Amino acid sequence: MADRDPTTGMHPVDVEALVDGRHPDPFSQLGLHRTTAGHAVRAMLPGASGVSVVARSSGECIGKLTRIDPSGLFAGLVQRDEPYRLCVDWHGVEQEIEDTYTFGPVLSEDALARLARADPYAVLDCLGARPCTFEGIPGVRFAVWAPNARRVSVVGDFNTWDGRRHPMRLRHEAGVWELFVPRLAAGARYKYEIVTREGHTLPLKADPCALQTERTPATGSVVADWTSIEQFPWTDGAWIANRAALQSAQAPISIYEVHAESWLRIEEDGHRGLDWDELADRLIPYVLGMGFTHVEFLPIAEHPFGGSWGYQPLAPFAPSARFGAPQGFAHFVNRAHEAGLGVIIDWVSAHFPNDAHGLIQFDGTPLYEHADPREGYHQDWNTMIYNLGRNEVSAFLVASALAWLLRYHVDALRVDAVASMLYRDYSRAEGQWVPNIYGGRENLEAIAFLKRVNHEVGYAPGVPGAITIAEESTAWPGVTARLEDGGLGFNFKWNMGWMHDTLHYMHEDPVYRRYHHHNMTFGMVYAYSERFVLPLSHDEVVHGKGSLLGKMPGDRWQQFANLRAYFGFMWTHPGKKLLFMGGELAQHAEFNHDASPHWHLIDDPMHQGVQTLIRDLNRLYAAEPALHALDSEPGGFEWLVGDDSGNSVFAYRRCDGAGREVAIVCNMTPVPRHGYRIGMQRSGWWSEVLNTDALVYGGSNVGNGGGVVTEDVPAHGKPQSAVLTLPPLATIVLRAE
């Protein structure tokens, strides 16, 4: 060790590594160390002109440091070993700071052990940036998983984004780099500067576990005010206590799907979207006034590209800065719950974007993604696919799911693109995919991951009654089957097949609908194979598909009548309901994330009529147990007329198993049908409680004068029947009184 400087105790190799920003263990060199000449303090302060050491307790100067390298490495002896601060002269401006390298390890051995065994709760507790008091000093604790990096530094405004100033300590057992930066506080911007094991410095990386971010187009992470999130004053206890019943298969669930940024833009203020407080003021009363039970947001986790609508997130723990601070989202959820409205968010675990500041090649290796592009690259979306077979990646995503439920009291996660996760050959040609260990196409790691997510959500003590919903577009068996029965464990699944079939039918000219009758009835063949949500989502009104109204045939009056009849069919069909914003307005244009729904259309009686119909359908659906209580059980539905393709008429009954019963009749042609006999189970008066052809909805007001009385004439296998007038292109609902 003769090459060591006798005063500073430093070896030239260590000096060179520190000034080059590539030393693997900065704590072994920086801070206070015993040398043969006494106690020496070493500090890396590029740009400083002088450094003194002062006692923390008294402010007495106990040593002066000498610049031992032009890059800004200072070292020198101090009078004694005691807690100290550094007094830095920035060429005439003095600053007194704590020395980061006097603080011990931040994460406990137990925390590291939990991280090493991929405990998602350890990810929640340990990773990211957290204001705290450590060894009596306030500051911020940073921790990031980057096991293959040679060096990781936290950089920000507080150190002029210089990676030499705050290199981190590697905790080898978990592959986690940690650092406590004293006197730093919430609001500080930061990123990580990472040097690969080959010695290359990567583009600055945002924190994968950041709780807050800069607003795009900026890409930095922000130290969040953790106390305001962790100790948010929730007042939604009554809602949470009753949530399981409100989100069960027996409950009425009607979801209003929203792209938060574009739901209502303020034209006079630069065409901006609303923040969380404004959304709480405007969106919550609107959704409740329309009779919906839940609002569902397209992904609100931070994402760099607005045109992805949030489906390419890079900060899966952080509500987007587009809407304000994270606690603003908590405030929105709390107000929604107080008002009786559930909150669902879309959650993306299938892929992530390849922006350089994000997760791709995070530590210079394919850490979060698969190395083989046949597994790790999504051709359709130009995104990267998570390596769910890696325990740490799985824990990272499970922790993200739990974070939304625990920290923000979100009621449900709608898991995006599940089909792309389940199949290794999803959207890939022969030779472009890698079989599983058994030679099959099933993605065994993704299956295990989805089961793990649903197990955690289902059994986590802090999220009673929270649910998961799968967007799964294939016939994968048991998506909503219980985990113990071999299923994936979701609570509900989007019924994409029903949506495609019925929209295809409605697109046909009524003259030809007789040849497509099965498209409306086929959904009942498999209606009880899963617990379903019937979605008319954003996916059906984008990319040139047009609006819902635009899919309907005929002249203007017929287009509106078709859409009203279709909504009537949907709201009375087994399955929970989902409608994307703008659908209730029957707007002409498809979804445009740079604009708002065409709210001015409600000045037109025809558009206002559709909006009124959706409100009335929601209220009827919620108030009438026959329309929701047995959604997932065969006893709740029976065809009365399912084979009248010649007249394009459908009739069915819904019941709740406790005496409530309604009959629904749909006439999908523009021809009114008089004297149409329908078999009825019960005798007596049946009220016509809804008619989509009513004048108030924009219809022709053909109907049954408020109801009908059955006759002792058997029909359709029933002891009673009623003679009805079927309005043109309309759905009517009759309730047994």
C-alpha cells in the first residue's frame, strides 16, 4: 500500500476512478476515514474552490480540505472524529452541507432479504425516493434496482446533474443501489446516471418506482411528498366497507370509460385538460347524474406520449403530472367514494415503451425486458415486453398494482392486453416466437404472473372488495374462474366477442339482418362461461372505425333509432356495462385525444335524446334486480323469441330469482309490428317501463300505451301471452307488476 498518499490515505487508482465517475464503492473512499496520519475527510465537489470541515454540534472549524485533483476531489485531515458538515466555497458563495458519505447503509438486512426474494411489498416499502429522517437528519432516501451496473449515481438540480457528486452504495445481496441525500426535500427533480459493466454511461434514467414525475415533455422523476400520500385524510370508510357488495357479480355495474386528459378541455386556457380537482368538480356529478356506478380511466400512470392514451406507461407508480400532484388523485378518489362512485383504472403489465430514459436496457442489460426480441419486442406496438419469468420484474409489477389499490383506494384494475400476454405467438408468424418449455404457445410465466396479481388483490388485507377485470379477446378458458379451480382469478372479463358480433349485426342494413340473426343470439351460447362486462370502449371508436352512430345504417332518423335500440339491447342483456365517453352523446366523430367529446351536440334534440336514454337505462338497470342480480347465472335469462329472423325480432325475459321479472322485445327493422304476440310467464298487467322509440328520446312514440294485460293464450311455451305493438328500430322493456 506504499502508493497511498500518506495524508489522505488514497490510492491513485481510487482517485482516478472517483474523478472519472466509475468507482464501484464510493463509500470506501469518500467521507471520514482513518489513515496513518489521522482522521481524513474526502469529498467530491466538482466546481468548488474550497472546502472546510465544521463540527455539526458547535460549528467549529475542525479542518480544511485540499483539492487533490483538478476535477474537484478534496481531501484533508481533521482534528477529531465527530459528526461534521462541509462548508463549501463555490467561488465566493458559501454553502454548508451535510456529507452524504458519513451516513450508514439505508436499507436494513431484512429489507434486502425481502427484495432478494422478490417480495412486492418490499418494492413498495424500499424502492424509489422517500423523504425521511435518517440518523437524526432530514433528507431523501433513494434506492433503485440495477444489479448489473458498474456504478449508479443520483443526479438532479441539487448536484447540477453531475454523476460524480452522489454515486450510490451497492447492496449486492439484492442488486439494489441506495443513497441518503441529507437536507433534500420533496419537490426535488432527479434521475439516475448509470454506468454499464462495460464502462458506458447510459442516457439518464427516470426512476422506475417514482411516485411523482415531471410533466411531459420533461422526463425527470420528482421526490414526492410521501407524507401527504401515506397520511392522506381518507373519509371513504363507508364506501370501502360496502365495496365488495357494490362490485360483486350480483350488483349493477355500469362503467363510464374516460380519457381524463380530453374529457373536457378548456379552450380559453390553451386547450388544456382538467386537473384532478376540476375533474372532481365536473366529472363526478356528471357521471353520477348519468346513472353510472363507476368511472374507468384510460391509464393515468405517467407516460411520455399522449397519443398512446396512457397505454405505454413508464412510471407505473406515479399518477401522470398532466393532472397535478399525486395527492390530487387521492383527493379525486376520495370525493368519488363520498359521492357513491367507484373508480377503475386501466393498468398495463403487458409492455412498456422503448424511450431511452425509461426501462429499456435499464442497467445496460435487458433487465426488465426479454433479451431475445422474439420474446421481448412487441412488433405491433413498437414496445418492449416485460420478462415476467424474472422474479424481480414480476414483483415490480405486482407492487405497482398494489400501489394503486393501497395508496389511492382505487376500486378495480382493468388489466390491458391480457391476450398478448397469454400467448407466446401473439401476432407473430411461424419462426418469430419461442415456444414454452413444453413446446407450446402458452406463456407460462405470464399465466403465473396474472394469477399472482389476482391472488394478491384478492387476499391483500388493505384492499377489501377490490377487483380485477381482464381485457382478454380470445376464448382462453377460465379467465374469471377461481385460482383454486385452476382459473386466472379475474373477477370479470370484457366480452369482446359479444361486442364484435352485435356491432357487425347493427352495421347491416335491416333488409339483410335476417341473414345475420345469430350474431345477436350467439352471445348467450357462452354467456355463463365467464363473468362478463359488455364493452363499447374507446377501441371501437378510433383508428378509422368511426363513431357508434356512424356504424348505424339508414338515414339520420334511422341511425339514431338503431343506436337507441342497440343500447336498449345492451343494457338488458346479461353482463355488466361499459360505455366510452362521447357514446352517450351519439357524436358523429370518432375519438380524438386532442379534442373533447362534442358536448355542443346536446343542444340537438336527437343527440340529447340518446343522452337521456343512457341515463334512463342506467337508472332502470340499477333499480331493477331482474336486470342485474343473476347476470352470471343461467336462471336469470330465457329466450322468449330467439328465432324470428324473418322479422328481426328478439324477445327474452330477465328475472332475479326472487319474483322480479321483466320482458324485453327488440324490433331491429324500421317496420312497426302490430299484433305481435309474446309468451309471458306471469299473468296480469305488464308496465312498459322503457321504450327507446319514446318521443323524449327522439323516437316516433309508437308503443303500448304504458303497458299490456296478458291473455290466457299460451305462446312460446308460456301459459300466458300478450299482444304487443313493436315500435320501429326499438327496444321495449315490460315489467310484471
